[in-house]
Amino acid sequence: MRSAPGAWCSRAFAALLAACLVAVLAFLALPILAIFVHSPPSRLISALGEPTARKALLLSLETTAIAIAVILAVGTPAAWLLATRTLPAQNAMLTLIELPLVLPPAVAGIGLLAALGPEGIIGGVLSSLHIELVLQTAGVVVALVFVSAPFYIRQAHASFLALDRSVLEASADLGAREPTTLLRVALPIARPGLLVGLALAWGRALGEFGATLMFAGSFAGVTQTAPLAIYDQFATDLPAALALSAVLVAASAVLLGAIKLAGRGAAPGLPALR
Amino acid sequence: MTRGRRGRLLAALAALALVAGALAGCGGSSKPELKISAAASLTKAFNAYAQTLKNMKVAYSFAGSDALAAQIEQGVRPDVFASANTKLPSALYAKQLVEKPVVFAGNKLVLAVPAGSHIHSLEDLAKPGTTIAVGTATVPVGAYTETVLGRLSPAEKAQIAKNIRDREPSVDGIVGKLSEGAVDAGFLYATDVKAAAGKLEAIDLPPSLQPNVAYGIAVVKGTSHGAQAREFIAGLLQGAGLQELAKAGFLPPPSTG
């Protein structure tokens, strides 16, 4: 029953969809492109030779790697527990885990100071244990874990939930205990989804700025990660700030690409069974 | 799509357009809005000054003066730029980005500590384990701090420099770290300590170390609110702005700007 105006309407709608997609791509790509236009490859390489930039990049790599390791080690079992059992207040727990996703980083920084800072609610306990976080590299890691853990745990929870129950039951029927099922069956099957979560969490950690500045401060070689160094250089040396930004874009892109490749392009939250 | 649904969609879009129109209307009132980029240390005094202005509205962007100057170099065009030094406005004037700057206030650099601190002098800063927050090398408060440290003996300077553990992009960050007890001491302006309302204490620096803290302000070139911008600056030199600056603890402009 499609008349001529109907056909025109659907063509116009298709054109609208295409126009929106082009707008989205152009808008998202333009700032990233501009960074590379402003910093020729030779400038990139010389920027890497500057001690402040090098220190900041190394510190970013180091702190994000530690943060991701912590998130994987603690977040994976936590997500497994949430996905495989019915717990009291399950939804409340999931919401709590997701809260840092929507929290402004400055709020995260203030919260961390109020909780773990020298005058925070458990600051006294920490200092009696000689654990110092504020102004320390360890504090950067704490801030990164706080802001990026939800990205991984949420994704891991969804991936575990999407697993075919019968496969897990078969594993149990064949005599495998839960740790074996988790390690040998669930993790390999859920791997694509877990890797996507890992990439999102790592990317968020690499870009972290506000919470780090407020909680850990900014000092070259100790707490000044790459985003903090970029902000610092913005006022003095814009080409250097652009070059460091370009390196960060490249590093993030490589990271995302590698992990997507390892995950064989599985759609987030829908790990394919093989 | 049924007629009813389409109707609802259209109604929603129309409502959205109305809201957007209303919001746009808010900005388009008869009073011109002056955009002012100002040093973070001016926050309290400038906000109080804005309350007294009858024939203009002002919108502030407070941050480290160096970041604000960098924005202007990158093409951001506020109507007025107020800096915690004279170097940045002069540099922008040399590049013909702002009109000739004037010095409108002075300030004092102090050693700031949380109320009830055990630190009472510069010498205490050299003690091992003391943590100090300063501004970055390019934000005025950090540059003034460098001047102070540069006037100490090399041995004293080295001992204090060893305890610097945090370089903040503006005074706000230093105030925050001090009031949360994250650092033991920091270098701030006397007005920042006053604005912290009892949470912080100021320790005066010996006069021989005190840098010449002078605030420069300039109309940004190409502004369409030139008259209001000049009126705003005039009020800081004599009028309500001057009163608010004095109330906040700012000093008269130093004679050797």
C-alpha cells in the first residue's frame, strides 16, 4: 500500500539517517584530526624526547597498567558472583558499581579525598598503617581504579550473564568445580566481551584528569600523568601539548584496536558462543 | 507511524523548540553580557563587584592567568582579561590581542598553612617530610613563589624544593589541597587565605623576600562591548570594584607596576 509520497518519505528518511551519520563522524573525527594536522611527525618525535613528556607518558602507562591489573583481579570474580547468584539488593549493588560512570571526575576526586585523604573518614586508619596515597603514585592508581573499574565490571557482568547456562551446567556435570568452570569454560567464552570492557576501562584510565589532579595532585614523575602534563603545557608550549596529545591519541587507538582484534570484534555485551 | 504517534512526536519537537527558544531568549535580555576571563585569585572580589553593577551583566571565567592567556592566543575572545601579573597582559598587548593594560591591584604572597599547623616560618618548610604545594612555573602564583625561593640561599632553596610535592594549575588547587590536609603548606596570596574564612592561616614572608605582586587588566581587542568593558575596569580603579578589592584584602596597585 505504498504510494508515491510514501516512497519519497522513506528516501528522505534514509537521506536524513545518512546525513546524521556523516555529521556524527565529522564532528567526532575533526578534533582528533586537528591534533595531527598541528603536529607533524617530526614534532611528535621531538616531543617524546622532552623529559616532562616522557616521564608523563611512562607514568601514565605504569599507573594505568597497575590499575587495570587490580580491576581485572578483583573485578572479574565480583562480576562472576553478581552474574551467577541471586543476592539480596542485587540491583542496588549493580547501581552502586555503575555510579562512578556518571559521576563528574571532580566529584570523584573530592570523594576520594574525603574518604582516603589525610583528614578523610578512613585517612587515620591508612596513616596508622603507613599507607600514603595523596601526592603519591599509589594515589594516582587509586583514582584510576575508582573511575575506570565500573567500565570493566559492568561489561564483565553482562558478558557472564549472556553465557549459555547449559554449557556451565555441563561443565559442572562433568565434575568441574566452580573455579575450574570459571577459568576453563566461562572466561574463554566470555573473553570478547571482557576484552571490550578492558579496552573501555583502560581508555578511561588513560584519559583521567580531574580525579587524579584533585586526589593525587600533579608533580612530574610522581603524579603528573600525560593528561595533566598536557594541561600544564597548554599555557606554555601549545605545540608540545598538541604533540603529547597526538601520542596519547595514537596510544589509545592502538590499545583499542589491539584489544578489539583480540576480542575478534565481538559486539559489546553480546559475546558470541563458539 | 500512526497519526496519534506522529502527533505526539510533533508536539514533543514543538515543546523542545519552545524550550530552546525560551533559553535563547534568556541570554538576549536588554543588558549586555560582559565576558571576563580573570585570575582565580580574583574570584571572591570580582563576584562581589558584579553584584554592584547595575547596567551590565558579567559572566566570569576564573582559572590560572596563564591558561586564560593561552586561550586568548588560541582565539578565545572574552571582553576583558584580568591577570595576577602584568607580564601576561603585556605579552598579549605586544601581540596586539588586547588594548593597553593597566595595573589595578596589588597583593602579597604568603606562606599558607591549615589552621593550627605546627609550621610557623619558612625555616620549618625545610624539615624533612614536610609537604608543600605550589603553582606551576607559568601560573603567576607559581612564578612569584619561584622568585621568593630564588632569593633564599642555594642550600635553603634546595631543601625546600625537595619538599615541593604538588604543582597546581591555579590557586584554587592549592587552597583545596591545604584545606583537605593533603599538604602541610603552600604559597598563596594573602587574599586567598582571607577568603578561606579561618580554614587557613597566613605566615608573612620577610619583606626582603616579598615579590612585587601586581594585577594587570586589559580590554580584549575586537570586543563589541568596549564601553562596558572600560566601565568595568574604571570601577576597579575607583568605585565599587575598588571597594570590593579592598574588602577582599587586595592592596592598591604597586607604584612600580
